[in-house]
Amino acid sequence: MLRFLLSTFLAAPTLSSPVLAGVWTETPDDPGEAVEFCIHDDCETTRYVTIGSSGNWAFFELANGYHTSTYSSALTKMSVTRASLDGKELSEQQFAAIRLRGLDDEPTSVDVPGDGRVVKITGPITKETTKAFGRILSNHPDLIGVSLDSSGGDGSHALLIGNAIWEGRLSTFIPAGARCAGACAVVFFSGYDRKAEGALSVSPLIDPKVDSIQLFDDLWTLLVHKAKNDVEIMGLYQALIWNQSVDLDQDSVGSEPISRDLPGDALNR
């Protein structure tokens, strides 16, 4: 029961996903799943003690006192999340520093499968992602694009990867069944051209070590002055506060294709 509730909760921000109405609380006969909880690079193993949802509201609590609740509106396609640790509500910078990873989850990966034309980024965007991406750019001069499946990560590293994508004139692609949220959306919008078949969710760029005003200025330079995104996209980044996100439909995120295969074409051959 816990695994079903947990998988449903994690899917809840995707508004097309079904939301289960119910609450699970651990018992001696039904202990919670273990999860790695990190603040910056300080990690510990804890477990889920409560998880549930009702309608468009979903929540969970860990044994170490970390608690989040998310409300998602089907009307506005917007989600709002609140998080606390030991009963104290977290600030933007504190929330940005936290990472959760199931012990069975695959780690972040950056690799070039198949014919070597597309690099795939999977998992949170971190300093290690940026380093691996830089190595791949150096070793694979024939790249045309980047495939994305990431729930977010650090804003400053998303900007570094995004600028490298723009300078290389690479396409960005979200495959069907994948999700690109938070910092990942910045990487997606950095593409010279863009194609989304999976889910895309925009939220303000946050980073545990970088001021949000500086992040926004750097984001404006990249997405508007360089990548020529519609200013309405930047309007979302300016209007939303740090704990809000909004899902975008595929029609609102495309760009005019250039005269070569999109990453989706390369991946699906």
C-alpha cells in the first residue's frame, strides 16, 4: 500500500496523473520505505512515516521530521508546496538545499547512447551533472541535442548547462513519459530549438547558495537575450513565488525548427 501511495504522491504535480484519496501511516507490521535525505552534502537515511492525498492535495512526512504538502489546481495548472523540518517552515534557500532520493532510485546520469548525437540527462541537476555535461561536450563534437528527464536541481548549475547548450546551438527534447521540472525547465528553454512530448513544469529558479535576484538576472539574459524565448515565459518566472509551479501544455513551449533532425528524431530512429 505504501509503495502505491508513494508513487501516486510523486506523480501528483503532473495534473493529468490520477490522485489517490487515502492516508497511510506506518505501523510495526508495515514500516515506511527508506529514503536518503540530504541538506547540501550532509546526508542521512530516514523513512516515510505518513503519506497520503485527498483530491488535489498531497502530503508526506519523514521520520526525521521533514514534512511537505502540495496543492495542485486542475483549473490553473498551478501547484503550491509548503515544507517544514521539525515543525519549522522552511525558507526558499533552506528548501533549495534539500534533496530526497529513494534507495532504489537510479542515480543522476549524463550519457550519450546510440549514434552519439544526443546526450541524455536523467535525475537532479547538480554540480556533478554540470561537470559530466562539460566532459561530454568536449568528447562528442557531433552532438545535436539534449534529452531531459529531471525533477529539478540547483539553479546555478541549470544556468551553466543552459548557456553551454545555447553556445553549442543544441536542440532540447523532453521524451514522452519523461518529466522536466524546476531547474530542468531552464535547460529545456535554453535549446536552439525545442520539442516537448513529455511533461514540463515551470517554477522560479532557486539555489541554496545563490541570491534569487542574481539568478533571475542571469536567467533573463539566457532565455530572452540569447535563446529568444517569448517574454511570457519570463513573466511566469517573475510572477510565481519560490514554492509555486505551473504545468505548461506542449503547444506553448515549441520553437521554429532548424534544418536538421530534432533530438526526438534521433532518439526514435
